[in-house]
Amino acid sequence: MSVKKTYVLDTNVLLHDADSIYKFEDNTVALPVEVLSELDRKKTAPGQVGANARRVNRELRALFENRELSEVLEGGADHPSALVAALEHGGTLKVVINEYLVKHHFTSEDFERLHATLLNIDEPDHRIIASCLYLRGTCQCPVILVTKDACMALKAKALGLEVQDYRNDRVESDEVEDDYASVQLSMPARKEFAQEGRLRLDSLTNGDLYMNEYVILTTPDGWKEPARFVGENTFVALPLYREYSSAEPGARKGLQLPKGMRVVPKNFEQWVFLDALLNPDIKLVTCFGRAGTGKTFLSIAAALTQVLSDHTLYKKLYISRPVVQVGKDLGFLPGDKDEKLAPYIQPYFDNLEVLFSPRNGREDDHANYDGNMKKQHKKSPAERAKVFGGAHVVGGPSSRKPYQWLMDSGFVDIEAMTYIRGRSISRSFFIVDEAQNMTPHEAKTVITRMAEGSKLVLIGDLDQVDTPYLDSRSNGLIHTHERMKGHAISAHVRLIQGVRSELSELASHCM
């Protein structure tokens, strides 16, 4: 029989996951009364923090509402020590008052050490640690402080307390760093796949594959080709890659953007990503990739190819990202919504400028236009204005950007994550960049906004989490992948090889 434990929750755990009090099975969840004060201060905070604080307040009130005081009070009305309520799964919630702090009486060596070490005992974090020491001295079970605050965790450990991070939201996945699964074929199977573009194997020898998982098919002679697993031991070829590798005259070489450049992926991973982005049956794409692997560039290119098509499924491209700053805060920014968002969305304008800028004399090396550096006919200013919708050209009278026509015509819209709640977004291609900075709840909010005919792409780098209390295993991007994988309308891609520059790739590995 397992020993029941008492878990003392720090405020940041409740603000991170409003349902956390229900996720400790049949153990006791203790909330020092100081946590209630911190929740009260946070209930008017903007965004998800304030929403979670208000939700926890409602949950706690519901647990104690309409019950007699004698039913919930521990220690008696004249000398209360805690409020107690039963939780689901047989657990217990306690709102704890630290009797030692009430009396200002440090009778134990632990409390004398606490007072001497932390000095200012009135700080909320220090009072929560004191409550852990009080519970450890008064209850007959192990007491564990659960916090996402690293400094608080170290202070508590220095005082001899057992401390844990909040683990319920962590995803332990082997796919984060692994390369794509390899499936070896016999020569007859390779011939069948080459002819039919589809192959069913009698059995798989490399473990279970999930629906829409991308793999690399290989043969002993060194041949390899990316493919998508569609269930029942069946693999299908990637149509655009097949066309690219075909020697037939007129075969397409990547994506040609209307009024823009041609985009040709530089490696197998990018072909896989492009296949997922262009497949109309896949409604959700998640992508892990380091800086410089082409996540944002390919996402925007694939989206605009479809949005600008005459036979498009999508009427608009939305681009969004969590508003999280790196470095010092610049303070409040002036202007309307678009002007306030401008510093955060500049990377997308940079990509649009590459995709739609006129080229003078040679191809853009970043785009790998056709894999060749061919000399281009130099267009006159009038010709450029015609092709690029009246865009700015060197020496021209206009200061318009070459992609401005996309904004003016309503094909591209930059959406603030703050205002997405309550919306229903239909027939749109929606890209969320830097998705590793979303909480699991924020990711769920975005996904549930997608109406019929829409496609959602979540891209990010799990090594660049900038949000407090999130890490590479607890953010919304990896949660979405883990919860949604294996469904027929979702797919996942990993971009490992950097293509931005030799310098960028070196920094990604060495710094």
C-alpha cells in the first residue's frame, strides 16, 4: 500500500494549470493561505495568468460553498488551523494557516533556521516555505513542495524540504531529437513503390508507426526517398518531391508563388514539411525545428501558394505568435494594434520581402530558386510595378513594400493572440510561429478556434522557450503534438538541418 503524501502547491503552479489541484490522485493538496492572497492580486492580470487566477478562485469557492462551517473547518471555530474539502479521486484539499507564524513563535530548530536564513519572513515565498516546514512537523506523512520557481526550490531544498517541479504537464517523447524512422525495402518493393507511388508491406520491423508519420524508405544500394505512413502497413509517395526528382519535361520544380519567386526545398526534411503543408486532408501540422531550418519561410510560402491560387481552399492567411519579449522590456508601444505588433511580426515581413522582391541580375541564394544561379532579364520599373502590384522599386516614387498588395487586398492578416478567444476562423490558413512559448491551454484555445475549411500550422524551436515556468517538455507545442498525433487530420514534422547560413548552423550547435 502506497503512503499518502501532502503536496504543497506554490502560486505559480495554479497560475500555470488551473486544474492542478485535481491532479495529485488520492493525496492531500495543501494551499498555504498566502497563496490565496497572491491569487487575489493576480485575478485582474491580463491574459492567461489572470484567467487562470479567476478560474482557481471559482473552483476553490465551489468546494467550500453551501457547506456548514463545522464541516470544512479543522481545529474548531475558536482555534482553526485549516479549511478541508474532499477532491475527486479520493484526495483532500487543505487551505492551511501556519500556527507558528500566527504566534510568532519559533519553537523548532527548523523555524529558527528559517528565520535566521531568509531574514524577511513576510515575503510570500518565504511564508509558503514556512508552511511546508509547519506541515512537516505536524502531519504524519511526507510533505513535498511543488513549485516552478527555481530560486524558491533551491531555498526550500537548502532548508531540508523535498521539492518537485510540476510534472503533470511534462511530455516525455523520444521524437524530439530523433531523426526520421527508416524503413528498408527489398528491390522488388522499391520497384513497386517507384511505379505505383504506394506500397503495402506484409510487416514492419522498426516498431509501431502512427498515422501520417513521415519516414525515409531505403534500399541496401543507398537509394532513399521520403514517404508518408497512412496505416495498415502502407506508405505513399510525396507528389511534389516525385515531380521534382522526375526527369520528365515540364515537371514542376518546387513551388511557384503567383507574382513571387519559386521555392525549392533543400533537403528531405523540407520536402516532408512541404507535403504536410500542402495536403488538404491534413488540418493540423506541428513542426519542431532549430533556428535557420526554414520553418517560417516554408510555412508562409506554402500558405500563400494556396491562398493565391484560383482553386484555393483558403481565402486568407493569418500569421500569429505569442507576444513574449527576449531581453529588456521596451515598455508600452504607441499606435494601433498593427503598430504595436510591428516589432514582433517583423520576421514575417522579412520572409515576405524575400518571397516577393524583384531580383536584379541573379537569383536569391537564400531561396535556392532552382538550384542554379541563372541570369535573369532585368525588368524596367514599369514592368516591375505591373508584376508586383505597384510595389516600391529602387528610384521609384512609392515607398510601398513589394508584399504590401497582400495586406491591402486582405490575403494576409497579422492576428494578435490576445484577441483570438471567442473567434471562429473559417476557410483560412493559420500559422502560429514561436508556438513553444504557448501554454498547453493557450494551444488548445487556438486549435478550437479553427472552423470548417481551415488549416492550422504550429511551428517552433523547443530549445528557445522564453516563457516563465515553461520548458521544452511542458509547452503548448509539444503538448499538441503528443495529444494529436495518430489522427488522420494531423501530421508532425521535424526540421533538423539548418539552411540559413554556415554561421547560423554553427551557432545552433555550439552556443
